[in-house]
Amino acid sequence: MSFPNTYKTANKYLVGLSFAAASLSLTTAAAAADQKGSDTYQKERAACMDGTSHQDRATCLREAAAARGEAKRGNLTSSPSYDSNAAQRCTALPPADRDDCMRRVQGAGTTSGSVESGGIYRETRTTVVVEPPPPAPAYEPVPVVPPPPAPRY
């Protein structure tokens, strides 16, 4: 059984319409992302201009513009989980140090410093009890060995 031409034509229009709808939704999402990126850039620029960024103005404006460019290219993403970022940083360490690193980034220990002063210093202290060496043996007298007899000539 063959379908009349109207069904084939209608099918082509439906496929074309679905592609157009998908393109429109992608364009709308991209426009919303551009608007959000522009809003972020404007906030960062305002912080540069009023001095709350704690950087010199030229560096701050250059970094804000670079971040906006990376965001437009899709290379600047925010992570929903700071824990996963911390875990990734700790995996670069030797296995013996990873557990301590994870405890530090999860808030254990003490924290000092700031980003503005050059970095945040996190410290944990671990007390390791070392067993004393076995006691030295009690004094034992050394046997006196008489010297060998002198040779006779």
C-alpha cells in the first residue's frame, strides 16, 4: 500500500520543524549563557574599578576579560562540588600523604592566611607513637682469655 504524497510532504515538514525547534532552543540557551557571562563580567569589572578585587586595576580588568572570553568558548565552568576538586588535587600526592591532604581540605586541623595575602595554609598534626628500642642486654662480663705462651728459642 502506498501513501499519498501529502503524508510524505507532511512528514518532511515535521522533521524540518523539529530541527528548527531544536536550533531555537540551543540559540536561546546560548543567549542566556551569554547574558549570564556578561553579568558576571560586569560584576568583576565593577570590583576592579572600585578596588574591592585586591589587585591592581590593569591586571584585574585583563583577567576579567580573559575569563569572559573563556566562558564564551565554554572553557570556563564552575564545579558543583568543591569536594571533587579537592580530591583531584590530593590524588597527585603520594599515597602516604593523600589521607592527610583529604582531611585538611575537608576542614580538619588549623587554617591560616588568605587568598589576598598569597594563599591559605592548612595544617594538620599527627602524633605518631614510636616504640622505644629494646633495652640493652644486662652487663655480661667478658671472659678473660690468657695470652698465648711465649715461644721458646
